[in-house]
Amino acid sequence: MNPFQFDIRNLPEDGKQISGTQPASFFALPEADSAKALSPLTYDLNIVRDDKDILVTGHLQATFGLECGRCLQRFDYQVDMADYQAEVPIEKETTMDLTDLVREDILLALPNFPRCEDGNVDPRDCPAEGHFDPTDEPVVNEEPGADGGVWNALDQLK
């Protein structure tokens, strides 16, 4: 039984409290994805009806293995949403499934460009730190616009 699925008509006046875990497969990440779910999803949520919306508040937590964008080594990153809040409009007075909402909110909390120093489970410095610093010297030793540039080509059309 899916704990994130419930009948809106049977939702108690004071809401519904759900807590537990879902296996790492809950995230349905493709095998080729660089992010790997390492732990089950732990949740403790309160679901309340507010006029035409469902309000979800509580705590979500899961650990993922990510690949550093700088050195390509793997590191652990824990998503811990202690003050999780979501508001879902009620479209029909039937069953509602919050599975996709919870899954997406956790996955969207992962860093877009993960780096080793983002790891919050076993903090470490990236072994590639300093190898890719920008240089102060220009690649070409010309004054900007010395060749006339593209805007000068437009002046020639007059």
C-alpha cells in the first residue's frame, strides 16, 4: 500500500499523520543516472485539507551518491528537509497521490553541479581543487575590437 495515496473524502478534519520509510527504489532513478539513492526515504508528514488545497508539512530525508563535476569521484550527499512544506490544489474529490510530489521535491533539492565539498555526510576537499583555476593572461594578445569586430561589419553596410 502506498502511504502517499489517500482518499480526500476520508481525510480526518484534523488531518492525517504518516511516517515511515520507502526503499531507495522509490526514487526510480535510471541506472545510467549519475545520482544514486543510497538510503531509503524517511518521512514524517502531516496532511491537512485547507479549503481547495491539501497542505503537506513535515520532514523528509534521504542520502544519495553523487559524482563530483570536477574530479569525477563519488561522494555522499544527504537531503534533509526538516521544514518540508507543500501545497497541492484539489482537482477532484477522489483519491490523491503525493508520490510524485515527494519524489520530485527531494530530487530537486540535490545540487545542480555537485562538487566534493558539497558532500555533507563525510565532508572532504576535492582532490582536483586548484587544478582548474582561471588564468589571468588572455589567450590572444590583441586589443579587444582590434579586428573591427562584428559591429564594424554592420557599419560597412551603410
